[in-house]
Amino acid sequence: MYGLSEEDLAIQARARDFADELIPFEEQAEDCGGDLPADVTAGHAKRARELGLHSTNMPAELGGGGCTTLQQVLVQEQMGRVTNALGWVAATPPSWLPAVATADQIERYVRPAISGDREECYAITEEAAGSDVDAIEATAQRDGDAYLLNGVKWHVTSYNTADFAFFQARLRGGPNDGEHAMFLVDLPSPGVRVVRTPAYTHTISHHHPIVAFTDVRVPVANLVGAEGDGMAFAYEWFRFERLMVAARCLGAADRLTAEMTAFAATRRAGGGPISDHGLVAGMLADALTELFAARAMAYETARGIDRGTDTKVSHGQCSMAKLYCSEMAGRVADRAVQVFGGRGYMRENVAERFYRELRVERIWEGTSEIQRMIIAGQMVKRGPSALA
Ligand SMILES: Cc1cc2nc3c(=O)[nH]c(=O)nc-3n(C[C@H](O)[C@H](O)[C@H](O)COP(=O)(O)OP(=O)(O)OC[C@H]3O[C@@H](n4cnc5c(N)ncnc54)[C@H](O)[C@@H]3O)c2cc1C
């Protein structure tokens, strides 16, 4: 099905088997605030690398998987079948970075990220700048052979495990005054401190703290690309990550659909299995029907990127995939809770965990509303038939 090649099927099967290895650790992670013992997590990360599931999006010549976009989707889909972010060990470092990184940055950041020795986090969002990234107030001011960075960043995912941060700021002074720029900040660095670590809806080991950067001095060598390039990188990252969000949502919906079907076929009420009741059967049918449509859309978007589809068209299609797959997975999780009845409200149940965890997929990497604005904007500019 889906016209997958032998190689596609092979990496998909490896990822599926690995996800099945991770699933038994979900309840322990849920009970322990997301934190498995360090040696267990290290073992999972090592296994992801051995299986070729880490850095699938990075160039082979730098040690990455060099996989097609479709294969990246297939891997992330399987990782999405696992709750509590245990699948994040199959990490995807910033795929836009090698093309713009200096030789020194390749050695200090790109290669270690690919080998799993260093991990990144993104410090872009601020208290008054989320959907509207252009509204950021963080500043970068040239000072001799360095820049001074200042700003307070929100929701910095994985700050607690990261070795370096991408920090986006507005240039103050100089020829590019007011434009955006992106910097690499080693962690820890003097002047970088956690303001607080709020609790979030999901139970995962990766925190999302508010982080203050106060007169953080980074060498000019840590500027990514050129002054003024900051927003272009953010858009490139959004495009990639939106498709990967879509992929993980497919995996979540796949797992939920399988589990709710198995339950409905065996749970008896009113004289027979609950799947015999039309209202329950309808929830099963709607879940799989939507999953089929979502998967076809995400795979076709990935194939388009592999075929070299125009970037602006891919941008719109990635928004459609993210929008539809995240909303579809939310609906599937809601139905799954309902099918499981009281059990679906227990933390030990996969439907309960996904019901909470999937909510953020409609918020991060651009909310559903922002995706709709992007899609409609492209429709008006290029015509609907350019996108679909
Ligand atoms: C768990 C989590 C992890 C995150 N990780 C990171 C991270 O690692 N790094 C990082 O930089 N950021 C991160 N974020 C931030 C995330 O990208 C933002 O929360 C998201 O982009 C929305 O921004 P906001 O929260 O400021 O909401 P706002 O922008 O304030 O939006 C509020 C509401 O208004 C709507 N809205 C806003 N503008 C428009 C518009 N133009 N048209 C229609 N509706 C609009 C939104 O859709 C939303 O419903 C994370 C967020 C969460 C929750």
C-alpha cells in the first residue's frame, strides 16, 4: 500500500519494531514525571543510532541518514506511536544548518548533533511574540569580535538536556539594525539562566523553561549565516518540523485506532461486543477513514519535496499536512477515550495519555489558525490548484 519501495518498507519496519520496544516503558515514564532511569534512556538513544533512526534528515556525508523526506516521515510516524516523547531519541537535528554553517560550526555543532553527542534547543518565542515571530524583542549588539545577546525566551523545549541553543534576536546598531539574526549559544554560558520551569499538560522528560539571556557574549563565529538571515532559517525549520509533526500525529492515530478496535472487539456490553453497537462502530470507522486521508496527504507532501516541488508550494502543503494530521489525531484520541469508557480516563491507558499529549500538536510549530492563514494566503496568491 502507498507505493513504498523496498528501502522505504525496510526502514519503516525497523522504526516500527523500535517503537514496539519503547512502548512498554510508557507507563513507567508517566509515573515518574517523564524521567526514565538515565541508563535506560541512554540505551534507547544508542539503539536509535544503531538502527539508523537518528538524524535520518541529515546528509550522509556528515554521518547522517541521508534519507528521503518520505523515509523521514515513515520513521517519525512510527516514533509518534509512542507516548511520553520516548520516541524523541530518534532525533532530527536542524537539517537547514549544514548548508549555511561555517566549517568551524560543522565541527562544533553539526557533526556532534548528528552523532548524538550534542543536542540543540530553540530559543525563539517570547512572552509577547509567539505566532508573530517578527515581534521578538531580544537583541544582539556587535561588540568587537563578539555579539552581546539579551532577551527572555519562553517554552525553550529540551533546555534541560541541550548542549547549545539557537537564539533568535533583532540586531541593534550597525548596518543591519532592526533585522533578525540567529546565534549559536553554548550551554551553559555566563548570563544564561532559567527564570522558571512551568509544568505542562504532557508528562515528558524534556522541560520547556522560560530562559533569560543577559549580556551573553558569543563570538562572531557563532552567528549563523549572515546578519538578516534569521527569519529565513525559522521558516525552513517550520516547513520541515510541520511535516514531522504531521507524521508523528499519523503514528499516534494509528496506535489509537488499533488499540480502540481491539478493545471494542472484545469488550462486551448489552449482550455482545461494543463494536456491534452502531454508535461505537461509527467512531471506529471515522477514525480509520480520517487516518487514511491524513496519511495519503502527508506521504504525498513528502514525495513532492523529494521530487523538488517549488518551496512555496511545499510550504503550503506542509501547513495543510500539519493542520489536518494534528486535528485528525485530536479527534481520534477523543473517540478513543470514549470507546475505552472509564478506562480511557486512566493514566495507565494509552488513549488518556495521547488525549493530553496531542493537544500541543495544534499549537506548536504554528497554531492551526496560523496554518489556515498560510494555506488561504497561498490559495489567493497561486490559486488552489497549485497546492492540491
Ligand atoms: C509545549 C510547547 C513547546 C514549545 N517549544 C518551543 C521551543 O522549543 N522554542 C520556541 O521558540 N517556541 C516554542 N514553543 C512556542 C510555540 O511555538 C508557540 O506557543 C506558538 O507558536 C503560539 O504562540 P503563542 O503561544 O504566543 O500564542 P499567540 O501567538 O499569543 O496566539 C494565541 C491565539 O491567537 C491566535 N492567533 C495569533 N495570531 C493570529 C493570526 N494572525 N491569525 C489568527 N489567529 C491568530 C493563535 O492561533 C492562538 O489561538 C512551544 C510551545 C509549547 C506549548
